[in-house]
Amino acid sequence: MSSVGARVSAVIVHYKTPEETTEAVKALAAAAPDVEVVVVDNASGDDIARRLQAETPAARLLVEARNGGYGAACNRGARETSRPFLLMLNSDSFVQAGAVEALVAALDGDPRAAAVGPRLTNPDETLQPSILRLPTLWRVFCESSGLAFLSGGRGPLRGHSATREGHSRPQSVECVKGAAILIRRSAFEEVGGFDESFFLYAEESDLCARLRRRGWRILFEPSARVVHKGGRSGGDALFGQLHEGLAQHVARHQGTIAARLARVVLRAGAAARYAISLLTPGERGRLRRSRYRAALAGPPRRA
């Protein structure tokens, strides 16, 4: 009788995080030894090939000639595998024991569920918000203006970002955080996979929106645990890319005018937060200023 892992192909996207990527592969192999593992290297130019060969030789490495973005790398990994479930992982996501089994069981239990996300935690085991709401112009405005914060993330003024609410029970959600997500291959292929025009950030929101439009459901399964470090391959420099991803999502699902307004709102919010950060002393203030400067500068040039 085959194991649950034998039904899963994992795709780990690597970009200049050789230590984390290797540890992520090792964690997955320990948690679910029969999972097929493919690492897609987005033209990092580092020593990931040597590390994988030395420490996790069962993992297959695919090297891209250029960095085409996260979604494009995931699609490449999906094309190179054939198992019925796809586990998409960030290179700093570490799968815990029993997580793969719990995620597969969730999809097995709901034939109209296309994808399921685990409960994400920080390395210190505190909760990392794992449930997302789909970005809309109104939600972007509420988030950027501070209304979402003032409302406690509840009611009509809630924003688009991950919430700390509702992480104690399995449920159907709008979207889950893309750091770790198990996707039914048939549903993934039905919608054409990730939209490769999204370079980084919001590609999971776009995928979930398209899946939901086709009548599929997105699930959250808290019994599946994944430790996610976060921000390992980009840091503050990619904060502008996050804003661009949100605006691109709004453009795709609400139109060009809405996206232009979203960009104005996002820049205004970043400028206001930068001004406030000038009053914040010490290292905390410096980090905030670095983040908001990156947001105001926009997405970095692509390699």
C-alpha cells in the first residue's frame, strides 16, 4: 500500500538562499520521505547544486536561465512532475511531521477543494497569520489608510492582509498564504497554473481568485504545521514588489482604473508611514524607514 507522500510532488523555489533551501528539503524528507522533491533555481548563481548533491541527493534540481519570478518557477516544477497533488513551498518553509498527511486528507475529504494551506508559525513557534483575503481596491484602501487596523480587522473596514483570526479550526477561506500550499493538480491545470506575469507576491491570491471563479474551494487546515522564516531571499528591497503585486491583482480582477487608484493609495500609505517612522527611535525606526523607502521606490529591476 503506497504512502500519502507518494501522491505528492513538492516544488521548492530557490533564489540565493542555499542554506534555507537545503534545510527545507531535509525537513520535508524527514516529515514525508516518499514525497517527490523538485527544486527550481531561479538563476541564483550560488552553490545550491553542490549542497543538494551532498546533503539531499534525492531532490531533483532544475536550473532556470533567468529569474522569471516565483509563479513561473512553480509552473516549471509542476510541468516536470506528474503526481496528483502539488506542494508549493518557499525555500524558507519547513514542513513538520504529519503536515503532508493532514493536507492531503483535507483535499481527499472535499472533492471540490482545489487547494489547502497549513497553519504557519514563526521559528519561535508563535502564530504567523496564514489566512488571506483577496485584495480589492476597497480593502487596499482600508489597509493603507489604517482603517483596517483601527477596526481590529473586522467588519467592512477589514483589509486584505493575513489575519490572526480563525486559525483554530478547519474552514473554507478566500485565500491562504503562498509560503506553503497543497494544490490539486487537476484544478491547477484547469486554470493554467500561476499567472507568470506576477513576478513575486499576490500570485497565490490571483490563483485562488481564478480557482474560486471556477467553483473550486480553498481550505485552511490548522492541524498541518509549517515553520516559515519569511523574507529570506528579498528582505526590505522587495517591499515595493509586494505593493506592485497587490496593484496587479486589482488590475486583473477589477480593471485598470481601480489599479491606478490602488497604486495611489499604496504610495500615499507608504509615505504617511515613512513620515511616522521618522518619530520612531532606534533600530525599530530604522527598519521601518528602510521598508517604506523600498515601497516608495517601487519594485526592483528584474535580473
